[in-house]
Amino acid sequence: MKRLCILQHTEAEFLGLMEDHLESRAIRFQYLRPFTAGSSLPADAAGFDGLVLLGAGPLGIVSGPLLPSLAAELRLARDFLRRDLPILGFGLGACLLAAAAGGGADEAPLRFTLGTARRVAPAALGGHLPAHFPLAVYMRDRPVLPRDAAVLAVDEAGEPALFAFRGNCLGFLGHPGVKSAMIEDLVMEFDDAPEGVAETLPLLRAAQGAIAAALSEIMVGVVMAAHLMEPPP
């Protein structure tokens, strides 16, 4: 049975709709919360089969209030990469993945947007990435992709919305399993909130069915790319 390490950076953000997909496949996951008093991160990837780097609300890695656990998380992510273990990054987690893999991040303001991503690699995620899928972004900064990364999907401005590194590492600009309640809780958790929340939240609530439908197919491809299912006996 595979076991994932989930790095959670805020009270509000978690795996969301992805939890059911992992549990139905008997993939275990453990949340680690470096922002809580007395908590710490593991020294290395031992005991885990993959790493998930969640978003961080208004926190950044090159601008704004910086992620306090940044250095420790980069060291841990690099150990997963050294062991050729899969990493999934959502929002700021995609910036962390890019930085750990030799890329980095550029400054970008905190924003909350809802749009549509477009697949640009026909065989992306083993053919399981929808041609178009909802893209809900709540983050600061933007990833600078490592040299060997492949762009799998772009947003409406043509910027990377999903990239792959080494095949088994994926960076999503948005959270593919986002729930509208997560965004509501983020706004309440921090004083710093992006513009347009009141206008975008109803759109996100209306898009929950489309997000769930796209995720069902995306998760098939993610599990395949990250080799999260045990091989048959």
C-alpha cells in the first residue's frame, strides 16, 4: 500500500475532493503541518512513496509574507527527487516543486481566479488529462519551470497551468480538487485576501460539479504517472 506525505501550509487547504479518490484506491496519506507549534518535518523521504505540496494562501516563496518552512520543505522535496519519488504541487506547491527541481519562482500578486485550462500535450497523463478543465487559482508568485519540465496545459493567457518533471512529478497552478469552502476558510484565516473574492466565489461554487467531473479523469492519470497503485501480483 502506497503512503503519501502531504505538506499542509494553512488550516484551510487540504486535499479536498482528492481524498476520496485516494482512499478508494487504498492509497494512504498523512498530513504534516509545519505551521503548527511543536511540529517538524521529516529529515528525508524515508517511509513515504510520494510527496504532495499544498498551496499556502497568501504566503509566497519570493514575495509577500514568505512561507516560514521554505528551506526545510525544499530540502525534503529534493530528497524525494533524489530517490525518484513522485511529487505533486498545487498553487504555491507548484512553485516549491519548480524550485526544488532547479527552476524557481517569480513575484506575482496574491490572486483568486477561476478560468479554464487547455491541454497542449495530447498524451498528457497517459491520455487522461481532459482537453479543457476548470482552473481555480488562489496563490501568490508563479513558478519558473526547470529546464527539463514539460508543459501539459496552459491557462487562458497561455501561461503554464500544469507541468510535468521527470514524468512522475506534476505542478498544478490551481488545486484540481478544490472545494469552495476551502477558499472561504482561507479568506477568514488570513487578513490578506485577494481582490474580487466576493465576485469569484459564487462562480467557484457553480463550477464544483465540473471540477469534480474533471478530477475523476485527472486522478486516473495522476495515479498512473506517479505509480501510486501497487503492481498486480
